[in-house]
Amino acid sequence: MTIIREIQGVNAKETNGSIVDSNVIGAIKSISPATTVHARITFKPLTIVRLLLFDSTGKIEINIWNAM
């Protein structure tokens, strides 16, 4: 399972298919390099939200700019 969470806080942990971390904002069961991940984020305009995308190859840090 691919886990998307905020970069701040402790690492997300998966236990028996359940994600236990208050920082987790979403999860994707499968993903490929061709997959585009869209996230709806409700913060102030122009806020940059830093996320970590975890998969079997390690972790990839991504930045998402929310738009109005």
C-alpha cells in the first residue's frame, strides 16, 4: 500500500491494513510511475504542502501547491 502523509510528524505505520498516524491524509492501494496523484487540500491560498509518498522503492518527497 502506498501511503501519503504530511512530512511533519512521526512516520506512518501500517498495522494489519490499518494506517495508524494522525498525520496520514490519504492512502493509495496501488500506484505506477504513470499514475498522477491528485490531492484536494483545504488551506490558505498559495500554501505549499510538503508530503511524503511512500512506496516499495522508498520515499519520494513531493510539493503540492493548492489552488483556488
